[in-house]
Amino acid sequence: MLALFVLVSLAAAAHGFPNSYIIGGKDAPVGAYPHLVSLRKNGSHSCGGSIISTRTVLSAAHCVISYVKDPRVLEILTIHAGTNLLSEEGTVYKAIKAIHHENYNMYKLLNDIGVLILSRPVEFTPTIQPIRLATNDIVAGSPCVLSGWGRTAIGGLFPDKLQHIKLNVYDQKKCQAIFWQVKSSHICTYTRAGEGACHGDSGSPLIAGDVQIGVVSFALPCARGEPDVFTRVSSYTNWLRKNIVLMHLRFTCVSSRNLPSKMHAFACLVLIALACAVQGAPNPRIVGGKDAPIGKYPYQISLRFLGSHTCGGSILDTRNVLTAAHCVDGRSSYPEYFSVHAGTNFLNKTGDEYKVENISIHPNYDSYLIRNDVAVLHLKKPIKYSDKVKAISLSRNDTGRENRSCTLSGWGTTRLGGNVPNKLQEIDLIVYPQDQCKETQWRVQDGHICTFTKAGQGACHGDSGGPLVANGTQIGIVSFGTPCARGYPDVYTRVSKYENWINAHLIK
């Protein structure tokens, strides 16, 4: 029994969980790592984590396993975002569920990955943002950065200020020669003795460029000239897709007595929210735009759920409205709670209101890859056309569109973290070359079309479902982007690729 106890204790010490350290680092600039969060038990920092969607935080399995075994322990867990200081609360979130990999091995530290599902959506600000996850392996020698609140010396105190350190990806075979536990699903770093993770700052993100490549797992304490080991994020794409997309559900609990009785029958509506987080929907935003002239966009509608604006859309004909699949996915069974508002530039005015009878979502819509992001709303009664209410024609051919002008309209916040404007906004953009867009947005395929003008202008969180128009025809449906107008292209569903599907799902 004593021998077994020593082995288990050594595993806990050598692999270092959950207390975390960074040796040889320095104070991180405020706002440099807006994805990083502090997981605190009873107010004390225990692990790091990263925001990967509006409702999901990524961490290590050994950081969340106690919450999986006994969900009641979640009561003492708080997740702190938007601050570099442990002495500050920042913005505080609670978790309603913890998930770890089903094949997690706490002795070998295999499959050391887990997620926390938050009780409310993260509100993105300049200091609170999601991080993209790597889907491809990274070569040895590549630079990377670790950040976290770890002791800066063995036996020292936790620093109040967030620390960061530049590292390099270590050769995998050399790492395996040192640690027998290391498999292909691990990634290692090493710079030199006196620098690196010590006890890993467990659960914290290892990033390369603007993507997360690793989750701190274990190390040989402490910065003694041996590599540090992380869970390799790209090895868990399918697991993340399953446990974030399928398990990542936004539960909007209904407590108002004024809501219809059917809502009470379902205590919480299930709303899939991954697209809302990493890819940026459904809270829509346009940065660098201006007030649109009244009547200039007669095809523009406001899609409202239980009376609140949630997405944009465009009028196809008197009975059908085009929008994005992610705007209605998870809620299509409740069409009666959606309404389409036309003929007004103002969110505080009802305009012409039309109830939704049913919804068609593309059968191959993928909420993780954000592909086939298209849906058609079918209205209960015909739309009445006027000078301010008209249909839009759909593009059939995109040949020659690249580097030419187009226009986006919608009700989106005009700056990151701002309020939704009452007045409809418009902005002139440029169709971005497809090959260049694929280089910066890995999800982009032929069914997408991109725009980019310059940093500080463009869609932020897409004004989801809204129309991108060129020469009087709709060429795109707002789908996703990298928030918020930071110099990356924005991505839309390419209408011409879905013309046949759209026409086949129109009702008369």
C-alpha cells in the first residue's frame, strides 16, 4: 500500500495538477490574452482555461474532473474573465456542467481535456474574447506563448499579475524519449533551463499566433531543463465538435408568467450557440458603418424571437424570407415565437409584422464548420409590398465579383461591446479574393464568399443572417467572422451556390 501511495503521489507531483506555475515569465500586457480565464474554488485560483465560445471554457480534464464526479461542487467554482489580476474579480461566470474526455487517464495523463458549460453567455469586450482552436499540427521549433497565473519560483506565492512567456514547440520524439507518457495527442515545449511551465499552470492555453494549440497538462517541476507537456488541441477536433456543438447548448430558462403556456411546458428552450461564439452570431454588429437612408433597403427585415431582435434577413417573395441557419437552428420547432418585421429602419418600431409558420434549414448545415449556413422562413400570411417593402433578387453567378464593391446592412452594434443601434446601419465593403480568405479563415470553402476593406470597418458578429448585396442582387448571407473588425475578412454564405436549394424550398 505504501509503494502504491508513493507512485500515485509522484504522479501528482511530477505531472503537476492542479496548482500552476510559470518560471522565467514576465507581466502580461492588459488585454493581450482576452481568451484567458481564471478558475477559482471558493475564491482561490486553481486552474486556467480559455474561452472558446459564448458558453464554453476549455481546460484540462484534471482541472474539471471533480465537478464531473460531483456536480454540486460547481457551486464553489467561479470563472473570472477580463482581468489580469487575481486580486480583481473581473467579469464572473458560473458553470452549469463540466465534461471531461471519456478516456481520460489520470495516471498517464492521456486525453487530459475538458470543458465547462457556462450558465449564461459571455459578453465579448476588448478584454474578453474567444480563441480559435488549432485543427492542424504545428512543426517543431515553432514559437508559441504560454500565459497564466503561476508561481514564479518553486514554493513561491501565486503572482497577482498575469504572467506570460515565449516558448518553442519541442521535437516530439525527443520529448517521448524523456516522458514515457507522451503520445501523439500531446505537444511539448522547451526553451532552456529556468524558463517554462512548472506544474503547467494547469488548463491554461498554449497559443501560436492567434490559435490555441495546447492545454497545459504536466511537467517535471520546475523549469529544470526538461520539456513541458500539453494536450494537443488538434488531436481532439472530433471530441470538441461532439462535446461543444452537441453538448454546448444554451439553456434559456423561462420564468416569466407572461410567456405562452407552451413555454412553461419546456422549462428551458434549447438554443445551439457555438456559431454565436467562435464564429460570431447571433448578436449582430457592424463596425464603421453609418445610418441607412429610410427605404434604401426595402428587402431588409429584422428577425425577432419573443419580440427581441436576434438576426437579419431578406425578403425573397411574399411568403418567404432568407436568413442564416445558425439564426434558427435549435429553435426551428418553435416558429410561432419568431416574427419578421419589414418596412422600418428602427428597432423600436414594429413596422409590418409577419408571423413565421415554419422553417426550412439546409439539411447539411454544420454548426462547427459553419457550412451550408442557410435557412428559409415561411410566413403565415403574404407580405404586402410598398415603397419600403420589396423582394431582393438572388445572385446566380459570382464571376468577376472579387475586388469589387458590395454593401452590408443590418442592426448591429457599431463598436465592440457597444449597444445595438436603433437605426439600420449600412457599410460599403469589397469582395475579398477567395484564395486569400481561405488563408486567414480556415473554415472557408466554395460555399462561402468573403469581404474585407480595412481594420475598423466591416461586420463584427456578422449581423447574422443579413444580406450582402452587389449591383442590386444578394450575393451573401452573413455567417461568421473574427470579432471585431480587426483586419480579418468576414465570411458569408455564397447565395449562388444555394440558389437551387433555396428555390426548391419556397412556399407559395
